[in-house]
Amino acid sequence: MSQYLLLNRIKVQGANAVAGFTWGFPAITHFLGFTHNLSRKLKKQIEFTDIELSGCAVIAHHHQVHTYAHNQFMQSRSPAFQYKEGNKYKVGTPPVIEEGKMDMEVSLLIECKGNIGNREDDFIQWIETVIQIQRLAGGSIFKIGNIGLYRIDEENKGNLRKLIRKLLPGFILQDRSSYLAEHFQKLQKKDSDAELFDAWLDFISLKKKARPVNNLIHSHLNRLAESNSEDENAQNLFELWLEHISSENPYESEQIPEALIKYFSDLPDDKQHKKLLTQWQTYCQPDNKTDAVWEYIKKPRQGFLVPIMTGYKAISPVYKNEEVANTRDNETDVCFVEAIHSVGEWQGVHHLRDPKALEKSIWSYHYEENWYLCQQKRDQKQIPDETNETVIEESPDDDFS
């Protein structure tokens, strides 16, 4: 039986909206850090030392990034400060700083280990008191809907249905690094020089490609199929054409079916077919002057897919604290890192139809040599490498211990 602590409808102001190269929602490391900090405080309570908070699932209900114009972040000024110059005090003007901030309403479903028993009311009251003074993703918590404990197993799915109703409407963040690995392998089969960054961009960028104008070709093949309804060849030609223009692959002249090429090559070059054959010629061999329509290139997989930051990778050995200047404290050893980016999916919570699906939606820490990752539970253990995580280098000025 699994036990979950639900922090429902947490309203946060001024959360960090920037995560590595991405923006729009905090990194998953913020939410696991919040859970980890809560767990550390819990261990200091004598009456709750046997209870552990491990991973968490993130459900978004509402978000509003502080932007203006064309998605430019709001600029802010810190409060004015006073400084002494000679025998006089003067008021300093704070700098204008552009900050990636946002307001959001999220729910956290935290995996809770240990037998709480008859301490449930005291435990929930302690949680409610402590989280009011914590920050979530750098933002201030100003309201919480409710807090509850849910025990869910295969035999009693009623609690799962109650939990899902509490979270509606909402979207849960799912790990889709397997999509990235699969797409990267397909790209490498086509082009051995393809990089993992190219595969990542295919998921996050809006791409268009030009297709030569083909209205006359489409009308001709449509009329041919309608006027020769019993002619199997005419029907096949039109079906081939529809399949060609509706293909998920972007336009390439090499992908035009041979049957269509043969059909148009056999058409008589007379006045009746002059415009049609001219358009067919430019469709097969377009140039810079050819009229075209722009088509969106579909993403490699369906779903509300987004780029996410999922952890860090070490790019230096671990240094003693005294060997590095300007560290956060005077005790913790330091290692320089770069951010890890992958692919996630916002999925409606109504898709969580059984306890196993809920269990696989829980994010938790995963450690390997030089890797510090946030992952969801998988069927088979996967060692992080360049096929399941995207590593994008940033300025090596971040440190973690």
C-alpha cells in the first residue's frame, strides 16, 4: 500500500520561472528541494522521526508569468537603500533588474513512508504550520487549499478516485525522456552526424516548411477519381496523393510517389493540360521563385510536450571549500555543474486510472557518478547517458554539494 501526502492548491507569488535554457515554469528540482527540506525538518521532530518524505508529483492548476510585450520579463527595482558618504547619509538608487518571475497554483503529491497511525491530525497540523514559512521555487506561499493523507492500493481504488477529484482540473508533469531517446535514434539512422540537441529542438520548436502550390494538381486528381468512380487506378492515384500531402514528413521532392510521376509524364502536353503540367513541373523541381504554402512540421510525438530541466551533471572534480572563492558557506565542498534538459509532458490527471500509474508519476532523486538527476520510476533501471538525457552546457558558475 502506498501513502501520499497531498498539499492541495498551493498558491505561490514570485516563483522562479526560469530553469536552465527554458522558461515558463520552475524546474522539477525546485519541487524536490521543497520536499527534501520539509523532510529534513520532519526528522528533527521527536514525534515524527520514523516518517520520511521522499519523492513528489507536480500538478499545475494555474500559472501566470510576469511578462509584457513580446514575452519580455517584467523589470523591477529593489527597495532604495541608504549609505553614508562622509558625515552625510544619502539614498541610493537601486538598479533595474529583469527577473523571470511568475505566480502559480500547484498541488504537490508527496510520497510518505512510515506508519503514522493515530498521529495523523498532529502530523497534518505540523505540516500546515511549517510550509507556511517555506519558500517554493523561490516564491512566497500565501494560501493552501487543504492538506490530507491518502492510502492507495490495488484492492481499494476508491481513495484514488477521491484523490483525482481533488486535483481536477489539473495537469500532472510526466517524464518523457524515453521519447527523446527514441527520436534521437531515428535521427541517427537517417544522419550519423545528427546530435542530441537536434532531437531536443524537434520537440520544443515550432517549425514550418514550404510546399510548392498544388491546387491544380489536387483538383485534377480529385475530378479524375470522381468521374471514374469504378476505375481502381484513378482511385489509387488520388489516395496516393492524399497520403503524400498528409504525411507527417515535411515536403521533399524525392518522396513523391512513382505512380504519380508516371501518370503526369504520360499526360499529353497540350493546351488543356498546360497549366496543370507547369504546376506539376514546379512541384517536382521548385526554385526560389516558386509560389509555396507553409506547413507546420509535427512534433515527433503527440501530447502537450515541453522542455524541462531535470538536474545537473558535474563538469569538475569536487573541491574543498577553501579552494573556491565566493562559496555559499564556509563548510560545504563545491563541484561545478551544468544543467540537464529533457522532455516532459503535461497530462490531465484523469489519465491516472490505477495506483501504478500514480506511483510512476512520482519524481525522485537519482544519483550516478557525476550525475544528479530527477527521475520518475521506470520499469527497468536506466543508467543516464546521452541517449536518455539531454545535456546542454551553461555557464559553469553553478555549484552544488
